[in-house]
Amino acid sequence: MADERTGAPDDTAVRTALWRAMHVQVDPPPHVLEDEIGLHLAAPGDDWRRRPDMDPRATSSFRAAMVARARFVEDLIAEQADRGVAQYVILGAGLDTFAQRRPEIAARLRIFEVDRPGPQAWKRHRLVELGYGVPHWLQLVPVDFEDGADWLTHLSAAGLDLGRPAVVVSTGVTMYLTKDATAATLRKIAGFAPGSTLAMTFLLPLDLLDEADRPGLRASAAGARASGTPFISFYTPSEMLGLARAAGFTDARHVSGSSLADRYFTDRTDGLRPSSGEDLLLATT
């Protein structure tokens, strides 16, 4: 959870940002994604690379999975922007840095980052403090999900045009939500203008993971429980596709983690490859 006293982002958001930076700092090129801005935002201290969850060897497959999904999303955004889609919604934005790293694409869009009020205020302060600022095309939309706030109403108030298509992205969120809550989110997004696209990650049940990756999922689940944010929902690909179709999407596809590994890591000579366990739903209205 986010720190209620400071509004700082939760441990998961920080860990993801640090893994992205670790990829640049310890893995040889070509880098699947280059992102050290999240590290600068988080400002974890000089000893951050000595954290147990940053061990370069023990966590290599996890950081590879994080950069693979981020690269997939960025390729999707670039493709949709070239097709004329001009709205990008990030649900549970955390320490996303697309707007700062890819201004040549971002400035052609209206970007809406949705997150809890505390982390949003913290991020706004850090962006200003580091000199990035918050340009007019970037909207930080604070939503208190725990109070039952309607994120779609807040997005509309922030300027999202529901009459025009958008790309909506939700990564690293569904495991913390009930299946009913995820189904409700899918129904809302399915009501977006025709031509909208959703990319949403989900965790696979343990028995669908590669044997070598099962201890990692168990450890991650244990850490999530200990921090008060347990994983409560896992999906088979067919189950997630069924939810999307029932919600009203005209097309829904399963994008496996292994397909991202093949797309972005096949020609590497260092053996770096993402872990299995997290797949994507790609759906269109």
C-alpha cells in the first residue's frame, strides 16, 4: 500500500521502477527498455542495488518480465498514436514514466494517469522538483478507490472525451482486485468509443507456470501478504478472455508472457529471459 503518512508510492511501484533501472545498469545492450527516470523519482538511496530484491542474478527473470510488458505497452501506444488515437489512460499509474521518456509520442496525446490521491500528489511534487514538470497534455487524476470513487467520472472531469477512442492500460493491478471488481472495470472500458484498446495484465494460476518459476510466484505472494496487499485473483487465459467477451468487447486476444519473451529476448546472448506467470489481455471495442 502507499505510505499513508507521506503519500509515497507503494513498494510494488518502487520495485518495478528500480528493476527497470537495473536492466539498464547491469544487463548488456541492447536494452529492451531504457528507464532510469523512475529510479530518480523514487530516490531510494545510494545502497538500493544492495537490496535483496535487487540481486542482479536472483531477480533477473522478474526484471526482464517488467521491461517486457512495459515495452509491449509502449509499442502498442506508438502504433495506436500513428493510427490517430490521441487519448491514453493508465489505471494504477504508479511510477510510470512514459510521458517523460517518450515526449515525441506523448506530446501528441492526452495522457491520463489514474492513481490514489497521496501517490499522485507525491509524484506531481517529484516531477516538478526534478524539472520535468506536468505539461498540459498530462493529467494526474487522483481517485480514492477505497472510498468507492468512480474512476470514469473522475476521468471525464479531467477531460477524457468518451466520444473518441482511447488506449487504456492496467498493469500489475488485477491480482489485487476481486474478480467481480475486474469484471466491473472491463464493462466500463468496453463502453469506451469504438476503436478503443485495452491492455491488461493478469497472473496465471500456479499450475500454469513453468516449474522453475513457481517458487518465485510463491515468494511474491508471501511478500504481498506480508505487506498487506495479498494476491487474491488469478486467471486462466480462457477465463480472462471470457470476462472480456462477457463485458462487451468486440475482440479479445490473449498475449502470453512467452510470446513477449520471443519478441524481445530471442537474439540475446546473455541468457536474459522473462519469467512466466503474468500474461496480457488485449481487447478492442
